[in-house]
Amino acid sequence: MPAYGFAHLRSRRNHSDVIEYLERIQATLEPFAGRFVIHGPPAEVVEGTWPGSMVLIEFPSLADARAWYDSPAYRAILSLRTDHIEGDVLLIEGVGPNYDPAERAHTLRTEADRAGGSIA
């Protein structure tokens, strides 16, 4: 199942370290089959607010995403970004190609029924 590294970058300072990070990150992704899906274009916000930009990197699995993030190669460049860009980063598992949200609704309804509660 695919997994993603997601970053919400709220502020940044242009710095030579950030440029070096960008020059080196691709080589850290390749051993884990990571690829950029989104890399920081301004988003069209249609609900709520979204200060900053986003980065989305796809991996074949959550194990690959974790292995990349914990790899010595990525750890060696991480501070080049974190010293100059404020943000949050998370790893999250995606859904399969046949995902149906109605199945999730059924699970939630069943859990509520078993707990003797109701859905508001």
C-alpha cells in the first residue's frame, strides 16, 4: 500500500543550506523508491486557511517511508532544512486503489452500535 511523507512548511528563509538540501534530497529518496508528488507550489485554498506550502513524497510502503526518514543519508542533510524552515512533517499510509469510503462509514456505524451509542 502506498505511503506518503507530508510536510506543511509554514515559514522559510532562503539560505544556502536550503539550496544544498534541495540539491541532495533526491539521492536520499532513490534507494527507497521515493518520488515527489507535490513540491511547494502555492495552493488554491477553497476552505479554511493554509499558511505556507506543502510537500508530498510517495513511497511504496510505510516501511519504505520510515526507512528513508531514518536513513543515515537523509539524517545527514535534515538540519539543512530544519535550521531554516519551520514546519511539520508526518508519515502516513495511503489507501489502496479500490478504497471505498462507504466501507469506513459502515465500520463507524457498527462500532457505534456495539458501544450502545448513537451517531450524532
